[in-house]
Amino acid sequence: MTTTTRAPGADLPDHPDFLWRNPDPKPSYDVVIVGGGGHGLATAYYLAKNHGITNIAVLEKGWLGGGNMARNTTIIRSNYLWDESSGIYEHSLKLWETMEEDLEYPILFSQRGVVNLAHSLQDVRDSMRRVNANKLNGIDAEWLDPQQVKEVCPIVNIDPDVRYPVHGATYQPRAGIAKHDYVAWGYARRANDMGVDIIQNCEVQGLDVVDGRIAAVRTNRGTIKAGKVALAAAGHSSVLAEMVGLRLPIQSHPLQALVSELLEPVHPTVVMSNAVHVYVSQAHKGELVMGAGIDSYNGYGQRGAFHIIERQMAAALELFPIFARAHLLRSWGGIVDTTPDASPIVGLTPIEGLYLNCGWGTGGFKATPGVGWCFAHTVANDSPHPYNAPFTLERFVSGALVDEHGAAAVAH
């Protein structure tokens, strides 16, 4: 049975219920994608568009886009240090730049630029190194002195007497933000149009392997036979992998963020600081969107904690004294999966027909179209795309790590 619901006012982008069918699972599919967030939906879309594979089910335990896709701070950039990282993120950024035309759906991609502040001489050295590496890779990157930082973002405090004085910053003009819900709805709509089944409230409870090959996915809505299974479940990837006896080198941590009350336009760009450890932008409606680093403990909580909020607020006020009287509206937590080298895992597994996309830590949203494109190629061809070839599981055996710890000046 298939239903299509239509909410009042469903002709508007804010009402997604008319955009895709809500089918019951079929007995079998060529490809089953576990995870109905941005990565899973993008993978389904590019499998259909680029490779002609449409007999696909996207399984989502809750509601579509309700995991990390709805719990991030929407920052999009590609100014990473290492060639491997900048390659896949720049590929993604180029797809962001044409996504509205491709999906025929508004995503509110705003290329307002990203500023990464430097607060010490070592920050300056590391930042200049990254600017030069970006330029060598054809990525837009600039070095700003403190006065130029003030010109790009007039509300940043560049007083030399503060605890963390601003010595300069890197700047990527093409970076920016997008509306995360619209991205998920746009991919879901287009995938649905090409025949992909998007199945919500469908929890995976087991993976069946026969003679070393994936055979079926057991869910709370029945067993679904599958020719191939692609895991794109972010923080719960290790739980799914354990169902087939695969132990992954990832840890899951809560990552908290918050928004303020609605304000008039005051913050023209995105500002990030590794030393103060906060990043701040202003959403399209007017909220200040703020985040920081991951919680130190492992867990699957999707809630905020006061001590984290207190640190974020103190850090934000170091940079933006103008926000001192802004009121907190709400906070939340996502579940991020982190690897030892702070880089993702995208590729094949020892189980034939089982593919893995995880370990994005705090960089998953910005990678959405790029990894969807590359993961679809990997699933369709049973071989990694050149952009995700450096990020296969085998690197933890060979030692060919892509160590982005601190190299990207807050990997968010």
C-alpha cells in the first residue's frame, strides 16, 4: 500500500508532505540504503540519475531528515588542508552551487563566505599553510589581516587586549550556508520522482549474510531482500556494522548547538574560531546559529547540556560583545561518528554487497552532495570513486591516514 499525504498549504517548500510517496516496503530491492538523511537521500538520487538504478529503498528509523541532517549548523566550505579532503569537499561545493537548478527546488544556498580566525602565531602559521595548500588545489582562499577581518565582518571584536586577540584569518568567499530541511526534501522529491521508495518509521533490526554476501535487511516492518546494502546512518553506523560482526574504528559523540531569538540582519558571514572554539552564523530567518566541539564522552544523546551552552556563550561573547543581550531560543544535540584521523570512511566492506559511508564527524552536512555522488558510484560499480578512494576502510590497516585533526581550523 502506498499513500501520499498533502498538508494544508502544501504548495509551499515549508510543507514537505506532498513531495514523496510513503510506500510499504516491497519484498526485495536492488539496493537498500539505511539512513534517510542527506547522505542516504543524495546517494539514492545519484544512483538513479547517474547510474540508472531506481529499484531502491531508503530506510529511515524515524522521520526523513530527522537525524543529523536536522541537527547541524549548515556550514558549507571546502578549505581543508590535505589534498584528499579538499578534493571531495570541493567536488561537493561545486555541486552545492548548481543544486537548486539540478533538484528544481529551493535550498537557500547563501555564499556569504567563511572566516577562520587565528589567535596566536602558531594559528597564523597553520592558517597561511592552509591558504597556500588551498590555492594549489584551485580552491578560493585568502589571508585577512585584523582590519580586513573587520571589513568582512564588522561585528567581530579585534581589540588587541582581549584574551584571544585576532591576528588574522583565512577567508573562503564561496563558502556559506543552506537550509538543511530543504536539502533533504529536495533530494527526496527528485528520488521519489525516479521511482525510489522512501520508507519512514522503518528500523533496521538485523542484517542477513549468506556465504559472505549481504542477502537481506530485517526491519520492524518485515524482512527485505537486497542485492546491495549501503549504510549511511552516521552515529549509529557502528551499531549496524556489529550486526554482521564488523567492528569499525569510530566513536559516537554528542555534538551540541543552539540558536538565539530572531534578530535583524547583523552578521553577514560565518565566523569560526578554533582557540575560542565556537562558530557563529545568522540563519535566513534571523537566528544566530552557534556551535562548538563534540562532547568528550561517547553517547547517543540528542539534547543539550548547560555546561556546554555556558562555554559556547562565553566563547561567542569573546568575539561578538554585541550579542551580550541576545536571548537563547533553543539548543539540541546531534550524534557524530568520529574516526582516529578525523576523516570519513566511504567504500566497500569485507562483506560482499555491503557498503559503508560513515565517520564524517562534524563535517557531514557540507559533504552531502559530494559524498552522495561518490558513494553512488561506489555502490553502482563496486569500486570507489577517485574522490573517496583515499577514505576506504583499508587505510587503517595500511596506515595511509588522512589526518585532519586541527588541520582544517575547526572541522565543522
